[in-house]
Amino acid sequence: MSTQTPQPSQAAPDTTRIHNIGYRSYDGPRLGRSYARRSLFSQSLRGAYGLGRSAKSKVLPMLLFGVMCVPALIIVAVAVVTKQTKLSIEYTQYAIFLQVVIGIFLASQAPQSVSRDLRFRTVPLYFSRPIERADYVLAKFGAMASALFLLTSVPLLILWIGSLLAKMDFGTQTQMFGQGLLSVALLSLLFGGIGLVMAALTPRRGFGVAAVIGALTISYGAVSTLQGIAYGTDNLGAISWLGLFSPITLIDGVQTAFLGAPSSFPGGEGPGAGTGAVYLLVVLALVAGSYGILMRRYRKVGL
Amino acid sequence: MYNPTVARLTYRALLGRRRALILFLLPAMLLVIAAAVRAFNGADDQVAADVLGGFALATMVPLIGVIAGTGAIGPEIDDGSIVYLLSKPVKRPSIIFTKLIVAIAVTMVFSAVPTFIAGFILNGNGQQVAVAYTVAALVASIAYSALFLLLGTISRHAVVIGLVYALVWEALFGSLIAGARTLSVQQWALALAQKVTGDGLVTSEVGLTTAVVLLAAVTVVATWFAGHKLGKLTLAGEE
């Protein structure tokens, strides 16, 4: 254009040309929807442990992972040295004892998984790829649950290997290990769902963290206070029903009823099979409900 | 020192829309629990002290302190909008001071008032339990707000660090290791509450003088240091 001499009134239309600057259509392989979903899953799972992010964001998840594993290592070391015939902690009890660590992990990682996408309005970019709403939600949900499962199952694995090193009975230990794995899998699904729902409702990271920890800790604090009072006033029937109102006591109730775990309710009075079925139903309903809420949340997001 | 405009903006940031929800939820829960306990159990001074000490002072006050203290400044630093505030001719220590006043006010309103009401629901202020825990909540509000406001200016993970302090240090270590209780805002506040109500249900691990000195020191030093940090704040990019 700059090479042309300005001839505004005389410019003839036949001097304009369309240049071919070599645009070509893409003819490589198209990896498609399932590939995009898998990428999103693995990226979110790695992100939960700070992999592929800055060194500073690796500190907290790795620290919490270490804190989860250290008690297991200590228990195993004690069991091997003193030649115990039984581990000093049940597999199913481990996650209950370290629930604060799990809660902090979830509170710090669930918001980083979803809140930043919402705050910087990058969600529409995901949906410009060949993925659907369900793929996004499933990938994020699956990644968070898997991250929690890793966090809770690795210590159990340490305990199991340690119990075999200490020459405990293989059959019994493996069965109890399996029950423990089942319980933490349920816990991961439940906590992951609750954490993501809380985080997806607040684009601000700080409020997301507080909301998640609030949902877990406050409900547990309230339930255990009320259970303690019910126990103190010989209201034993109320104890197992009160447990329905906080995530960790729900898991505790389910594993007491079906997975042969000792209850950590006051007085050791866990729910029986009938009440336990209610517990299991509530857990499954909460998992399905958090999936439903997430699907609703992402229906109109960022557009 | 107090700047009304900064205060108004901070109130709106803290109480705007959904954020206030979590602040209302906790006190509502305390009142529901108090009512339930009263209905189940009748008035009992020891139970009232347990509920107020275990749930209100140990869980609710620190959580609201974390939300109000870090929420007063954290999100602004996080998303970079603090530059618009810093570029105005307002002294940075006075920004911190104003935000501290707002955080203290919010924490007090949302923690001390419900504690007082819950105390009356539980046992009608028998043995001064409600007054004692309200005093403790008021005192703790000041120290928590200053502490968590400082955290908000120092770290991007202020909420997590604040929660770890409140839940792991005060609740977990405090119950296992006696020494940890000396360094706990909760115990300092309880020491004051014990003085106010005389001997009775409220006990603290810390002496009154120690508690007052430590409370004042923590509040003043944290506020000064937060002003100092804000004075030489550099904005970090998003990771």
C-alpha cells in the first residue's frame, strides 16, 4: 500500500489483487474429545500436587503429602522393631485421625483447580475445544478425587507393606487393607465433590479456601459437640443420627457399619446395618448432588 | 489515621454479596446448636461453657477472624487492584489501620454478639458464662484481626496459613502440648475472661499480666509490620 502513489480519485478497481499468503487447512490427526478430556484430567491431577506449576506452589501439597505419610512410617517402624502381631492403628481409622490434613489439602487445592479458571474467564477457552460441559466437570471431579485418593491411600499402602515386613498374617492384613482402600475411595469422592462445589461457587481463591474448610471443620465441630452432649445425657440413640450431618462422620459411619471399622463416635456406638444403609445413601446422594450442582454451575459460566 | 473512604470500600469487599453468607452461616449455626442443646438438655452451666469454649471461641472466632482479617486486604493484593488504592494520597500505615479497624469491627459483630446471645440461650448467663466468653471473643477479635491482616499482606496463601494456625496450632497442638497453649491467642483471651468473671468455669493456662502484654504486643507489632510490608509492597504476577 505504501508503495502505491496516492491517486485517490483516479484509483482504478482493476489494480487491486488478492494475495495468496499460504494459509492451509489442518490435515493432521484430530485427537478429539476423549483426548482433550484426558489432558484436562491429567493436568488437573498434576496441578493438585503442584507439578507443572511454580516451585512455590509445590511446597504446600508436597508438605501435606509428607505429613500424611510420616505417621504411617513411624507406626510401621515401631511395629517392625517391636515385632507386634497387629498394627497399632486400623487402616480405616487412619484417614479419620488425619482429617485435618486432608481438609487443608482439599481447601488449598480445590480452589486452585477451578477458581482461577472462573476468575480469569478462561472457562470459555476450554469449551472452544471439542469438550462438553460434562467432560470438564468429570475431568475436574475425577482429578480432585484421584488426588485425594493418592493422598489417603499411599499411607495405607505403607502400612500394608510394613505389616507384611513385620510378618503379620497376610490374609487378614490384605482384607483390612482392602476395606481401608474402599473407605478412602468413598471419602475421596465425597470430599472432592464438596470441595469443588464450594470452590466453584466463589471465584475468589481466599474465600473458596475458607468456605471449604468451613464446610468440613465447622460441621465436624458442631456434630462432635452435639454427639458429646448426647452421650453425656445418655441420649445414645441420637448419636448415630447426628453423624449424618458432617462429611467425616458420614464416612466413619459407613465404614463402621459395612467395613468392620471401630467407630470414633463417643462411646464407640457406631450405626448398625440399617442406619448404615442410610449413611451410605446420604454419601452417594451427596456425591451425585455435587456432580449435579457443578453441572448446573457450568451451564452458563463465563459466557 | 482513619480513612472513611477506605473503610467503606473494605466493608463492601467484606460484606458484599455471597461473601457475607459464610459470615452469617457460622453465627447462625452457633445459635442453632445452642437452641438444640438447650432443648435436649435444659440449662446446664458446664455444658454451656463447653459449647461456648469448644465451638464458639475455639472454632468460630478464629475462622471469622481469618475471613475478615485476610479478606480485608488479601483479595485486593491478589488481583492487583490494590495499586489503585496505593496510588492515592493516603498513607499506607493509615490504609492498614483503617482496614484493621474494619476487620476488628466485622469480627466482633459476627463472633462476640452471637456468642453473647448463645450464652443467654444456653443457660441465661448463669455464673456469668455468657459475659465471660463474650469478653474473650471481643479480645480475641482484636488480636486475630491484626494477626491475619498481617498474614494477608505477607503471603498469597494467607487463608491457608491462618487456618493452619487456628486449627492445627491452637486446637491440635494446644490440646496435646501444654507449652503451645502459652502461645495461643485463645488462651490469652481466656485469661482476660477469667479475670472479668472471677473464678469459675472459665480457666486459662496463662497468667493475666502475660496475657495482656502478649495480646497488646501481638496487635501492635502485627499492625506496624503490616504497614511496613505494605509500604514496600511489590506486586507479584499470577503464577
